[in-house]
Amino acid sequence: MRVVIAGAGNVGRSIARELLGNGHQVLLIDRDPRAMKMQSVPEADWLLADSCETSSLSEAALDTADVVVAATADDKANLVTSLLAKTEYGVPRTVARVNNPKNEWMFDEAWGVDVAVSTPRLMTALVEEAVSIGDLVRMFTFQQGGAAMVELTLPAASPLSGTRVGDVEWPPDTVLVGIIRAGRPIAPSPDDALEGRDQLLLLTVQDSEEALKDLLAPPASDPRDGQQGR
């Protein structure tokens, strides 16, 4: 897979190292000569150019890229790079870094962004995931199609504890993609039974999130309910 990364700062170089380690071909682009630290990622190709200019992207042979990662520290540059990659060069997949969470609403398919990655929001989600039981935590959103990866830790006393995955009536457009149990990942099959304290990873849409939360972590009943009519 050929990946073009716009932004050769710490984030871009870290992504490049991971991708190269996985056997992919990587080109790093940056307009700042100070970012051309080629010795830091010698296996990558490098290009001193502005990713917001079509002439630079043509020089980078963007039409042969499988993925473009817009990883600069400038949200405007990331949006323009994603839009050009998608509309002018037909890149199949674009991933864009969101630096300011207030700008996250713009990182959607209208700007050519398939996946938006907000480091502040992701860190917030990880903190919430670490301390929340029974709360639905949105890990990240796929802008194309509006699906999201969410996580919920099943309460110990959940009524679904012991239920087969195949017997659960999931809300519309919701798929259980993984279970983390005692620190180990499980690829769920219909015959696997849910257990309290399971961390459930699901793909869903925003319209189904409330129904999903009610299903997995229904509100506790009021003890006075059983006393009515006495």
C-alpha cells in the first residue's frame, strides 16, 4: 500500500515509522525545510512541497496513492489537502488530523475526509473509557456514512450477562465487533456469552446510540416501584 503523509512533524514521522514497519510504502511531504529530517525516517520518500498546491500533489504522484494522511498542525491545511486528494486525484481513503476540537464538525465527506482523528477527543474518550462502567464512550467516527466505534463496559449486574451474542436483539445498524475480557481480545461469535465487566466494542450509528445504551446498561429501577399499590 502506498501512503502519502502531509506533515513531517512528530506526528507524521511517527505514523510513517509504523506504516513502514508494517511493510507499506510511505512518502512524507512538508513545506518547511526544517521538517526535512530525513535521517529520522530514512526508509521513507521525502518531498519538500506544499500539500495544499495541486502542483505539489502531482509531483507526489497522488493519483497512485492508496491513502492520504493529512497530519499537519494546521486544520485548514489538513482540510484542503484532503479535499484535493479526494476530488482532484481520486484517492480511495483520506485520514485527517483534527488539531482543534472546535473544528471537528468540518472534517466530513464534504471536505473529502473519510476518517477524522482528533487527538484531544481520543484522549478524552480513553480517559472516560478507563473510568466509566455502563456509559457509552464514542472512540471515533467514520465521517463517510456516519458510523462510529463505541465502547461500553457491561455492568456486573447487567441483565444481558450470560446471554448469547446471537440472541441479543441489537439496535438497527449496530454490530458487535469485539469483546475485551480480562485484558484479552475476543472475536465474538453467535455462541459466545456476554459477561459482566466485558468491554464491548461496537460499530453503530448516532440514531441507535441511545437504544444501544438502554439495551446494554438500562437505568436502575426505583426500589419504590415495587411498593406502588400497597
